[in-house]
Amino acid sequence: MSISAVAPGFTDSVHDAQRVFRAVLGALARPGRIARLDATLVPPPPLHSTAAAILLALADFETTVWLDDGLSDDSEVAEFLRFHTGARLASSWREADFALVTVPERMPALATFAQGTPEYPDRSTTIVIQVEAMTNAGWEFFGPGIPDRVQFSAAPLPLDFQRQLAENRARFPRGVDLIFATAADIAALPRSARIVERA
């Protein structure tokens, strides 16, 4: 694929990346809060502009990105991310700095991604999950950044995702951080968010 064929990235690479980076930090600081992310990117499908903007703001030449089965065979998406971030594409999700999931129902278990260590908890995977819908209903969470409690859920996700979230929190300070993206909105569940377990 020629460079001219790669879909354009941010219009203003510095300011747009800073704006998206601040939005992601805000989402991680306020778990479960759904916020609009105005992203004007037009990445190759099936990649949403919001998920693409998150990766362009977070990934760089020092990081690795793993693409799930919905993207791994798509040369246009791979080239788009490589060209605009400089990141290396990881062959396995187990050691990647970032993972991009577009088929959440078939995503690997959270526990199989890089978890970090007690000494270096930041050496874990941040997972960007592209979903069809998010709502402030369903699961209930509490913890840092959450006044009292907050409800949040997204779809589609694996059937056992509630259990996986509880196990992810139990590994704190190890564990993964999750960023959800629809076509227009983002929300996050950092590893510090504790889910209220229900039968």
C-alpha cells in the first residue's frame, strides 16, 4: 500500500492528540462516565473514528499494539495505525502495551493480557474495546473517582465479563485498564473500579 493511500489521521496532529489524550484521562479518572468524543478521523472500516483517535493519541513508536481477529487480517487498518502512530504491531495480546478489540464477544480473557507487576503495574495492557452501545445502567461500580456509585454497561461483551471485571480488580495494583468506544462516545473502567458482584 502506498503512503498516499493511507487514510488521513488527525487534522492538527499535536492539538487533536492532546485533546483526545485529555478526554481519555478524564474517562479513566471518572470510571463509568460516558462522554462524547468528537473525532473527525475516517479510518478504514471496521475501525470507528473514536477507537482510532484513542490509539493515535496513546500509541507511539515505543509501544506495541495488538489487533484482534476482526482487524488482524485487514492490511489497511494495520497500515493506518503503523503510519500514524509508529507503533509496532504485536503478534500476541499477552505482552502488548495496547490491544484493540472490535469483536468483543470473542476477545481473550482479561487475565491473559499483560498484567504488570507489583513493582511496575504500568507494564500492563490497556484494552480499547469497540462496542455498539454503552449505557449508565446495569453493572454497579464504586472506587476512586466515583462519587458514591455509578452504573455502567456496554454491549456486546463476553457472557462472563462481570466475573472477569471482579477478578481484574482483585489483582490490583496489577490488572488491565479498559477503554470503551462506540462510534461517538467513550468511557473507561480502570483496574481500580470495583464492581458490585451480584448473582
